[in-house]
Amino acid sequence: MAHVAPTSHRRAPRASHRGHRSDAGDGSVRTGSWLGLAFAFVVGWLLTLQSHVGVHAAGVTLLVMLVPVTVGTLVAGFRQGFGSWKAALCAAAGLAFTVLKFFF
């Protein structure tokens, strides 16, 4: 019987990093991302207007989850380019309205 080394002793193949820069971005944020965020904010607001407790809670949950995602997308927009200023402004307005709604 031939001896086979256990897998813990084998070295994993390494990926080539030739021509790769660690700070290279993927380009500007796509317009569809901004419009998707704005649409999700509108859906969240419509759900919070409903009288059913579960539907209202789903809307609040959606809005709470959208806040950090939108902030992260805005940060990426500042770093890599917004793509579409109008669409980014719609998403930022949705974020501002949501934050103001929660605090006031």
C-alpha cells in the first residue's frame, strides 16, 4: 500500500496576483443600484403606512436594513464615482427622509 500524505500537509495552490492593485475599484456605482435603493425606500414607506402589525413591522425592518446599505453605497459613490447624480440624489433623499422620520 502506498503512503499518501494527509491533506493538512499539502500546500494550497496560490492565486496569481500579477497586475492586481489592492485599491483598484470596480468603477462607478451603477444607476440601477441607486434606483433600486430609492424604490426599496418607497416600498418600505408604503409598508409602514399599512395598519396590519406584521406588514408595518416588515416595512420598518426594511427601512432599518436599507440605512447601512445606502450609507455604504454613498461611501462607495464618493470613492469610485456616483454614476448618475440624479439617481444618487433620489437614494440620498430617501435615506434623509427615513432618518428624519425615525428621529422626529
